Amino acid sequence: MVDETARFCRHCGFPLRSVATPLAAPEPAVAAEPMDYEEVVLPAPRRIQLEGEKISLRALEQMVHAGVEWWQMRLQTGEATREEAITSIEELRKALGSVSHQLAQGRETIRITTTLTPARRFPLGCSRCGKGNRVNARYCIACGNPLVANAEKVQPMSQTLRYTVGLLSDVGTRRSVNQDSALVEQFRLRDGTPVICCLVADGMGGAQGGERASALASQTIVNHLRDYSRNVDRSFDGWRDVVRAAIAAANSTIFREAEVKSSLRGMGTTVVVALVVGEKAWIGSVGDSRVYLINRKGVSEKTQQIAQITVDHTMVARLVDIGELTPEEARTHPRRHVLYRSVGVEATVESDMTEQPLEAGDWLLLCSDGLINELSDEELRDAVFEASSPQACCGSLIAIANSRGARDNVTVVLLSAEERTNQQH
């Protein structure tokens, strides 16, 4: 028997209908979900702009002030317990003291520490451990295994890659409504070049508003990108601005609908989108959904095999940056879902943009925070390396999350890049 409301096959993850929720009138509201894993957005001012790998300390100071005021308001209205509000306010005032001290010392910016910046991988793979090395290396930097003596024996990678994509979304074990949306679509440029769009959105604003916001974002972004793609060819190099404009269009669409429908007031969503054209991915992000780059040969100078290539727009992430929290403490911090940037909550939105070159052996993993709540980065990496296919890996990751109680909706999109053989041209 098939559940007619299901969006995915629970056995293989195949979409039973459009992966994003259809843009129909929203269903009647249901009971509110538990607040402990519900994303919430701080009131303005909360604009923190990423410049390279740095953010403004003064902007961070304003955000922390907004956080204190937000918790004071929740205490006054009874939306938070006295103990919860006082603990949160004390933490934020401590952080405010740290920021103020650094400003007094003459510092104006701090470096983002909560994400890795991947360097290009090294093409000489080790036969023993699989990690990458520089072309002229004689011994593996990771395990010491002797490598090929003649660097000229190393063949350059193909300039043409073959992509395989998997997608799966699940309501989890505690929620009654799936507020996540995901899309994987392929379309073509004017000259016939294929383009792949991968997207994950995690809605917020109650069961009704969150589901609607993530669906609107998914459809608006992919429609914008598809329409633009028809008018350019592979030589076009303005994709960064196109992806940013698509997210801005989604923001306007959600914000306008929330203004005219009181039941949807305050709805919003996170978004991560990867637009793959040729051997590059243009990645846009808002909120705390993530994109990871994974490669067995390594993705950084220190040969790490997994790197988060998006920045979490959460207060907790910035507290890690200023040394108030460790990354380990941030993983389980009760306020880790407090966002300072989301799509649709305000009239305008700022999105982070990343241009990521792709090579054979790369995997791009897009996910909502429901997956990160339950699995570590190392577990994500291991699941990718052990999987027989991207779709199988998506199923494995969600099965693990659900086995651990999946307190939120869980969504994964996984794209693999392989060298195209002559037979595949």
C-alpha cells in the first residue's frame, strides 16, 4: 500500500512526485513542533557580512546585543523559562564582553574559524592509503608509502567529468511534518551544455510556514536558474551573481506571501544550492544547512578528506570564532539553532557565494542540520567512502540519523564526480 502523501519512496528514496512541495495553498496548521530543535531567527540588527574569511567585530557586537534583547523579550512574554532565558543572556553578555575587549584593543575583524577553506587536491594518489600527494612527491605525506619515481608517469585528469546524484528526505522520528525541501534538476545551456542544480532548504516558522517557505525557495531558485541558463553558453562566467539573484528572488517571494497571509507571518528557510556547470560548482548559502566537499585523496593542504565549505549563520558559530565556545561545545549547544540570517524573514537577504572547482573523486554533500545533529563530519566521510552509489549513501545516512532518534527532518543531496571514459563521451 502506498501513502499518497509521501514525497519519496521510503525504501530507495526515489521521488514519488516533484521533490519540492507543490506550490499549492498550504494545508491547515497543525500542532506546533517541539521548540528544542526548531530554527529561530534573531530580530534586526543581525546583518553580518563575510569579507573573504573575516567578519566585522562591530557587526557581531550588534548581533549579540540583538540576541540579549530577544531573550529578554521571550522572558517577558513567557515564551522561555526564567532559567533558560537567564542562562542565555549570561552567555551572550560574556560574549559581548569578549567582543568589546577586542574592539578596545583596536581589532575590527575576526577570522572565520568554523569552516575549512579547501585547497586543490594533489593528483598523485597513494596505493596504500588513497590520499593525494604533489606530483613530484617520492613518499606519501600521510603514510610514507613510496610513490612513483617518475612524475611524468602521472597522467593528467580528464577535463570532462561524469556526475551522479542521489537525494533523500525524511521527516525523522519526532516530527509530524517535513519542513525540508530538496531538488535535483538538470537543464541545458543555449549551446547544449548540461547544468545540474542541487538544492536543500530547511523551513522554519511553524509546521505550516516552514513547509511552505522551503517549497517556495526551492521552486523559485530552480526556475530562476533554468530560465537564465537558456540564454547563455558555457563561456559565461557570471554564475556567482546569477545564483545570488536566484536566492534574492526566493527571499522576495517568501517575504511577500508572508506579508499578505497572517498565518504565514515570520516564515523563512535556510538554503544551500550548488549549480554545477562543467568542472565547477557555484555554491550559495543562507542559514545553517551545509555543503561539504569530500575526496579520498584529500581536500586541503593537510590532506583532510572532508571539509565544510559553507559558513553556518548561527550565533553559536560566531561564539566559536571569538573563542567563547569550542567546536565540540558548539555541536551540542542548546542555542545552536539560533540563526542571524535566513531567506524570507526580511525584505532583503545576503547570501554567501563560493566557487568550487571539481575533480574526479570529489563528492558534494548538501544537507539540512537534521543530519548534522546526529552524525559527525567523520561519519559523513566514512559513509560516502563505503557507499555503492550516491543514492545508497543518502539512504544509509538517513537510516543512521533515524536510528539515533532524528530529532529534526533530515535531508541529503549527494553528487559524485567521476572521470568520464571514452565510452561515456
